[in-house]
Amino acid sequence: MSRQCSIGLLATDHVTLRDAENWGYDFITAPITRPSFENTLTEMGSEEYKIWKDCPLFDSKDINPTLTACARKVVAFYPNWLELDSSVNDIRIRSELAFKQQVEYITHCGVRGGIFPKLCQQVENTARCLNSVLTPHSPQICVRVRLGEKAYHWKRWNKLRTMTEYNPRLGVALEITPHLPKDTLHLWLSEPVRILILSLDLFINNKHGYPVMTKDHQQFVKTMMHVLSPDIILAGTLPERAADCCQYIKFLNRKLPELTKFEESAWGFHDVLQVPLQPLAHHLENQFYETFEKDPIKYEQYEKAIFQALVDRIEDLSDEITTIGVVGAGRGPLVNCCLRASERSQRKIHVYAIEKNPHAYVTLQNMKATVWGDNVSLVFSDMRTWKPDIKYDILVSELLGSFGDNELSPECLDGAQRFLKESGISIPSSYTTSIAPLSSNRIYTNIMARKEPMRFETPYVVMFHQTCLLDSPQDLWTFHHPNKKDIPFGLDPINNLHNTQYQKTQFSIRHDCLMHGIAGYFDCTLYNDVTISIHPDTHSPGMFSWFPIFFPLQNPIHLTPESIVTVCFWRLTDQKKVWYEWSVSVNDKDKETHVSMVHNAKGKSYSMSFVV
Amino acid sequence: MSRQCSIGLLATDHVTLRDAENWGYDFITAPITRPSFENTLTEMGSEEYKIWKDCPLFDSKDINPTLTACARKVVAFYPNWLELDSSVNDIRIRSELAFKQQVEYITHCGVRGGIFPKLCQQVENTARCLNSVLTPHSPQICVRVRLGEKAYHWKRWNKLRTMTEYNPRLGVALEITPHLPKDTLHLWLSEPVRILILSLDLFINNKHGYPVMTKDHQQFVKTMMHVLSPDIILAGTLPERAADCCQYIKFLNRKLPELTKFEESAWGFHDVLQVPLQPLAHHLENQFYETFEKDPIKYEQYEKAIFQALVDRIEDLSDEITTIGVVGAGRGPLVNCCLRASERSQRKIHVYAIEKNPHAYVTLQNMKATVWGDNVSLVFSDMRTWKPDIKYDILVSELLGSFGDNELSPECLDGAQRFLKESGISIPSSYTTSIAPLSSNRIYTNIMARKEPMRFETPYVVMFHQTCLLDSPQDLWTFHHPNKKDIPFGLDPINNLHNTQYQKTQFSIRHDCLMHGIAGYFDCTLYNDVTISIHPDTHSPGMFSWFPIFFPLQNPIHLTPESIVTVCFWRLTDQKKVWYEWSVSVNDKDKETHVSMVHNAKGKSYSMSFVV
């Protein structure tokens, strides 16, 4: 769970690694070659040049000796004079060979990493060269990008990344500028920023004469530390201030806000792809029950909802018994909620716990025998097929997935509501699914690394971290329970068509950015004003049972400040399964500039089976 | 080699298939349902509607009986009232169910095909529905698209096609309009137009009172017949004119220009993907020699070039013997060219035929023994490693591929020029590679049908047919021989870097269209003004040895009338192989709207080995 950062010093010739370490630094940066190397190349005779082209060999005088002396503590700088996109053939070819020669040399040395000094307006051949030298054995390359007012820095980086097919060994060395472009800062949180370069001019003296940064800079650096844990390089620092600056950065790093319980529990899951659970088709394993039962918020809310429902139904001091069906009781947490709510409200209840998982049912039997006693009856059955003798006053269930209905809560409750009284209450009473366009270099590369041919047509449950929402979420659709409109009272539905959905939503984009897919959330009304939510605007604080869901796009889309993104989303069904399909189109000033295919057509890559 | 077309009649209720057949037609079109079906649906009570939703069943009175009576001679029309993209849920869902019901019914009947009547402004749900009902067993669906002045008809079709991932069972029924939008007509040649709809108002009476079309319409219909062989449907024809109109279309079809020899030989190869030959790495098989030697033009041009070179070198009546090295002699066609040129020019020659393929060498031995005699010496060797005693006056080779240098002619001739005299001549003396952006639904779907994961990063040799060039070709680079600039005289090159190339070219687009990849060509100067070429502007008439080459794009790009397409093309090399990489970016009014990855990076999918 470490967010500790390594700090490096952009060293001049007069500063050694030992000096830097004495001042508290973890590493230094150093140029790979001396300026003499450029002269050596340009002054070569044509014969020498031909020989060098055939077998590039350094003269030791042209090489920085620091590289071999303390390689693991050095980040190497490629020279500024490389012109990989020169329109002059000779310069371009010489630059390419010299670049490759240096990559191979620092690979031999085993340095920590390399920084490519700049991106020019033309990046095509640079992209090809960087991609071609990066192997699993070569030090990763971070491209120096200036955080600037203008989007063209980001655009060049984006072009480079796209042309190299998201080479995972290519990152960004982001150079912080004195002026922070506030409205686009958050976009960098979804990029592979592996190094932050902070120069002297970012520091001001505080009243004690120590170097500090402005509040805005502090905040941005701390956010980057929290989300991306980059190495930090101090540049242009005077030797007499080097130690103080380093101390200050360490101080900022120590002062990161403490992790919440939720953040702690989620730390190992950042941007990790999880295949959504399908508890209807596959029995949950014990560990999942174990984990989910620990949620400090969810069952509090359920208890509140049941409490209010009981109080609303039954007069004070009445002896009437409220019958509650807990459908999908699992190992019993909702039964406990019912019993606690009954006690607190002093309303009498009888609970019927219905569960189809034979293994969880063992735990239910133990609970009844040792804790619950006569107030609880157990039913071993699928809620969609069970034929009870009586009807219940309240139906309680927890069948939601990250996208609301994606664990087939609507289909299950369609069956279960047969044994709800006509005036009965369902807890939850409704849930709404919402989506937003998302950018995340990391999630996209994680999907690329999977081998399944249809990996981009499957949703993933993901704890978002190195991500950026490109607009506020919009609601897609809502399911209400009980559903008296579509289903004959007390009967099974004829078919599942009433649970299909189709919605088109639009998003407005304000910046140049890359859309990698669609983030999905739900919010749910349990009863009246008692809710649970993972919608970013209303997320139940501390509730950790659900991470959001992510629907990828096969081809990321470059959006601009004028883009209107239209997302079409379908929830579809046949006799056996339910699935989602999604498609995105983009308009720029009334011109349609992009259309995606319909992802997961006919559920070919991902579907949820509801066959009993 | 049939370009014969089937002609159908859009029948009214009063016209039977027998009538149509009597008038000369091959099939009729017919609506699937009667108008009563729409009423049946809208007037259903909610209970009936629920039952119909569960199990859609036709009442026989709502169905057109023609469908079962003569299914294979019927193209079925889906009704106009289907609103698959209605914003009203009920209408949309009812339309979808009714559509599916009809698809299943005509699949049962086994009709020839179906026509979907129109695309509305919104096509998202239409796209999803069409895609979801098309199975390998259902009749293909052609979407009726009006050929209009405005690009929006094409754009809707393009959106539909993109969203359905180029479903091969989805095509276009193109309805010809009285006014022909001349500057965009050619774009339809790269689309899957499987039906042409011609209505009565396209016909005028000639002086004999027979229906004919204008010259422009005749031309367009004939071009479509030649390239796409669509079915043709005559609509709105009065019964008394039906026979004459049909005769007229048959007349046009018979009057297609005769196929050239080249077209005849290429007929089976239209838009078929062939993996480029690699004669350096793999010995050609006998059948390839056999086919290529039949080219009526290529060897004529070689003979002309050798003739002129001999005449330029040697005075009339001189006894001087010109030594000619034929490198890569194969089965000897170029040796024959030399001998014919010698005879015609009355210049004495001695030919050294060098060949590395042991099997072709057997034929060479036979030729020497039975035909050539003492004027020809045979050498069994790779031209790049052979150490001859003498140097030649002329070096003749035929090492070009569709892309010029893609069969490693530069690398081979680098080695062979060691035994060319310093004043010697190479035939060919130079060749230039050129490219153009190309649209072709058919080639793209052919590539999609391949299983290799990197099928979009490999070039294919293709006889273009259902294609459209989106701008004129531009030259990329030229190789000259002998190459005295880069290679020490009489020696081997130090390495192959001098044969690398990098070029950026730009194309201007004038219409909305879809770019699927890059067409590649070469043109070659054999000697002075004697050339061979497959460049569209200068194609040697009748020469059939080379089809063009095609470099695909993984993601087709939607271009607009303002698009500037920039193609980056590289020819790259290491110690063992040569390969191409390519990338495309698009600017619309100075805004970069698209960047592709670099295709075939590091030669990962396709390369040409030159290891001796």
C-alpha cells in the first residue's frame, strides 16, 4: 500500500551520486553521451561514417562514465540533438542509429530508465523508432512532455502512444510548469505518467527561508503521488538548496491524506480487470459471502429500510406479524437485518429465508439452530420456481451488480414477486443504471494484454484509479419492484421482453482527450429515502461491496473540445440469457466523425444465463 | 466469366410471376405481408399483444401467398411501416418483433432475398436488429438506398455497415435516380451493391417508341453490371411496357464491352487476396514460370530495351561481343529476349544465365542443349555470392514485385552489380513505387474472413475490381541501378541501410468515403524510354504479370470532403530481412482527426528474408 516516491536529482557535471545521496536523493539523472559525441558524428569522414553505420561503436571519451558506475541509481537522458523526424534523410538516419546505439548501451549498463528529451511537431518516425527499440529487456523510456496551456503537448504524446499501439514500456515524464492549466490537469491522471519533473522555479521561499510550492502545485503533486506514484526529479536545483527541496518533497509525500478503510481494502485492485460475478448461474463461493458481509454500510442501510417499512406498515404496540421473504438469503446477513429491525422497531416478524445455493444453505441451517430459532423458516429453492403456501408482506433481496441489473435482479424478482401480497413492499423498490465516458491508458493496456479475441466486447468490474471521467454520468434506465405493469399479478411473466432496455445518451466533451470506454454505475432506492449508491455523485460513503463496471471500446476515440458523444446502450434478452450491447458515435459541429461497431452483438462475448 | 444479370419485376397485385416470366423476367418482388398485418398489430388488445409478443404467429390472411408458391423466384419486400428506431418504446419493440417474425417466415419460405425499404436518420437500433436477425441460413438483406445528390444516403448506409461489423449478408439495393450525381458515382463501385432498382421514370422513348435510357444512365448501369453484377429490378413499369423494358436491360447487358485478354485471365481473381511471392526465399514452382512467361507485353519490352542498349553500345557491323548477365534467369525467357534482340540488331552477344533455383536450372540445361548452344553459358549460383572471372557489359534481371522492390530486387542487384563493368548497363535501370488510398468493402471483408490475428498488418496482392481509388497515386521512392553512390565499386555493400526508405505523402479527398487501405503499384524504366508499369496512369496495356498490392488498415477511416490523408511509409531492414511499415493520419481543416497505429511494426506480421 506504499505511496512512497523515489526522488532524483537532475545532476550537473559537478554533482556526484554521492552528493545527491547525502542530500537525501534516491537517484540521479545523467546524460548518456557527452557533447563530444555529436561532434564525433558530424565530423566523421564518409568512410568512417559507413563503418559506424555498419557497426556503431562508442569512443569512451564520448560516454558518460556515471552510467556504468552506478547504473541502478541513474535515469539516463537521451541527447537533445536527436532529430528522428528530420526531413533531411542523412540527419534522420544518423539520429536513428545514434539513438539505437544509446538504447543498446544503457541496456547493457542496466540503468533505471531513460528520458527522451522532447517531442517535435512531427512524431511519426519518432514513434516508429521508439517502438522498435523497446524490448522487454531495455530500460523503459519516458517521453518528456511539458504540462502546458496548449493541448498540443498532450496531442503529440497521444499520437506517439497511438502509433506505438500503447507500448507498455513507453511512459510520460511530465514537466510541471509554473502556471497550472487547471481545467485539464485531471486528464493526466489517466496517462502513464511515471516521472514528474519539478524545476527550481516552482519553489518559493517560505517565511523561514525554506523552499515550498504554491498550494495549487502542492495539491497537484500530491494527487499525482496518490494516483500514479511517479518518480520525482528535481531539476535546476542549486546545490545549496538541493537538500531542502528534497526534504520538502518527502514532506509532501508523508502528508498525503490517510487512506480510508475503503481505499485500503481496494488498494491491490486498482485498475485490475475482474470478470463480473454471475451468482445466478454459478453458486458464489464462501469467500465472497465472507467479504461482502463485512461491508459496514450496506447492511446498515438495509436495516434502516426494513425498520422504516415495518414502522410504516404496523401501528405501535400491534401484535400483527409481518411476513418477510428474504430471497437469495446467502449465509443470512439480510435475515439478521430483519431481526435487528424487528427488535429496534418492536414489530413482530416472521422471516422466510429462501436460498438456492446448497452450500450456503448449510450455514443457514446452523444459524437457525444456534441463533435465530423459530422466527425464521428456511426454504431451499430457487425463488423463481418455488411455490409457497402463503404470500409475504415484504420481499427483501440483494441481487444487484455494479451495473444494477447485471446480476439479473429484474428476472429473479419477476419470479419472486409471485409470492408478494398485492399491497406488499419490495426492498429494494428501484434501481437506476448510469454511465459516463472514461479515459484510462492503464485499463486499456490491461485489456490489450488479455488473450481472448473478444476481450474488448466484455464488461469488466474495475476499481477505477488511473482514470478520468470525461463528463458527468447520465442515467440509462430504472427497474421498479414489484413490477405490476408488465407481469400478471401472482403469475410468471410470459416472456422476458419487458426487461429489455434501449437508451441513447449524449455527453459533451470540453477538452482534447481519448475515450477508452464507458464507466457504469448504479444507485438504488431500498425504501423511501433509504438508498445505496456507487454513482460518483451519491456514492454511499465507505460502502465497498461494488466497484464500478467498465465497457471497453475496441478502438479508443480521440475527442475534441467540440465533441458530442452519443452512447447507445441495449439490455437484451432471449429465452435463455440477458446481455448488453453498446455502440458509440461522435459528432463534431454536426458532422458525424466516428461510429463504432455494436459491441458484443447477440451477446457473442458476454451474457448472463437465467435458465432455471 | 458470366456478367449476365437476372432481371426482376416489382410486381403489383395484378401481375403474377407467370406474367413476368412471359415478359422475360427472371423473378418478381413481392411484399411479405399484406397491409392488413399492420392493422392486426395496432388493433390488438393488450392480452392478444402479450400473447403475440411471446409467440408471434401470422394469420394467413396477413401474408402474401406468392412467397410460398414460388419462393426461389421472389425477392421479398419488408413493409415500409417498420420503425426500428422509433423513440416510442412500444412502436420500436413491436416493429422489431414484427420484423423478426417476417425474417423467420421468409427464411422458412426460402425466398431469394429480402429488401429493407429505407434507412431513417436514426439507424442505431436498425443496425443492431438487422445484424441480429442475419444468420447463415436467412435470406440476405439488401437495404434500399437512393442514389442521391446528398452524401447522407451513403452516410446512413456506411453507419449501418460499420455498426454491423461488415456483416457479409447485408448489401445495398441501389435505387437509380433520374439525376445522376456524377462526381460520386464511382464510390458505389466499392460497395456491396447487389441489386439495382430502376424505375419507369428513367426510361424515355426512342424514335421507334421503345423505352431506352439516357447515355449517362446506360453507362452507369453497364459499369455496375461489369463490376458488381447486381440483380436488376424494374419498378413502376406499366404492364404494357414491362416486356420492352426487360428486353432493353438484356440488350444493355449483352452490349457490355468484350473482355480483354487480361480481363479474361484475371476474371477469377477479382478482389481475391494472394500472399505476395517471395522468390528469393522460396524457389518458384514451375507453374508460376509457366504463367509469367506467357505475358505478351513484358518480354516484348525487355527485348526492346536490350535491342536499344545493344544498338547504343555497338556500332553497326562491329564484331565486338557484348557480354550479358541474365541474373535470375528462371527457365530462360530473358535469355530468349537477349538472343532475339541480338539477332534483330545484328550485334554479337554472349549470355551468362545465372540461376539459383536447382529445378529451373534443369530447364536451362535443356534449353542450352537443344536451342541456345554456345552463345549461352549457364551458372548455377546465387547472384549475390557468385564470384565470376569476368565482368559483364549488361545486367538483365526481372526481380520486381507488385510494389517494385518487394521481391528484394535492390538487395539482389546490390550483389549482382559486382560483376557489372563500371560503364555497364542495368536493365531495369530504375523503378518507382507509388501508392493511393483505396476503398473496397469486398477486400476488407475478405481480410476480415481470414483467421490470422495480424491479418490487417500484411500486404496482399489483389486484382482490384470492386474498388475505388480515393485520389491519384503518388510516388513514394525510386531505386536506381547500378547503385554507385552507396556501394563501393565492385564490392559488396557494408550493410543494407542504403536500401531503407521513409516517405510521407498526402492525398486530398473530395467526397465522404471510407478508406480501407493503401493500393500499391510500380512503374519501371527498363532502358531509356522503354518501360513497364502497373501504375494506373501508365499501365502497360495487356501486361498481366502483376496485380497491384494492397496494404490494409486495421480500422477503416471515414473521410470527408475536407480530409487530407497523410500516409507514412517505411521500407526497413535488419541483417536478415526487409519489411514495410505504414501508418495513416487524417487532418480535417488543420485538426488532426485520426491517427492509426504503425502497421506491421518491426515486421511482426510480414517480412522478406534475404539471408543467403
